[in-house]
Amino acid sequence: MAKKRKWYKNPLVLTLIGLIGGAFWGFLASYYFTIREENINRSHLMTNIDYAKTQAGIGDYYLYLSSFRDKEDNLYNSIKAFGEALKIFTPENYPDDYLLINNKLIEAQQRLSEVGD
């Protein structure tokens, strides 16, 4: 009489368990990496407000730097950065930010006009 195998030692059962388990773990891994990739891609997006604040900060930096060296170039870069920030900070949407940055832009333009004298 042939010895009966236990069900969990049957090659067919082991193969089915392997296929089902592999499919499950493969699905789980692909889902995890898809979600992770989407989160990584989203984390690098910059909103318009972040962009405008960054440009305003760059404008401040160049305005400050113009007091020490390359006055004309730094003032030009400052004006350019403030102009970019004002594309987002409009009087209708962000009146306080608009006024602050616009005043800095005017200051940079006045300093630049004094360079040529």
C-alpha cells in the first residue's frame, strides 16, 4: 500500500500556494511602489504661492547683496525676481503681499537709477 502524502507536501498544492502567494506579494509590491512614486512626485511640486515667496526671497537677497558688490547686476536680478513674484501676488488676491513686494521693487528701481548717475 502506497503511503499517502500529507496535503501540504503535495507538489500541486505547493505550486498553487506559490503562484497565489507570488501574485499577492507582487500585487502588494507594485501597489506600494506606485503609491510611493506618486507621493515622491507630488512632494516636489511647488505651488504658485511657494514660487512667489521664493522669488520674493531671491529679490530680497539680491537687493541686500547690491549694497556690497556688483550693484547694477544684483539690482537687475532683484527687479527681475520681484517682477516674477508680482505675477502671483496681485492686488486683488494678495493685497498685503503685493504692496510689500511692490515697495521693494520700487526701491530696487530707484537704486538702479542712481547707479547710472
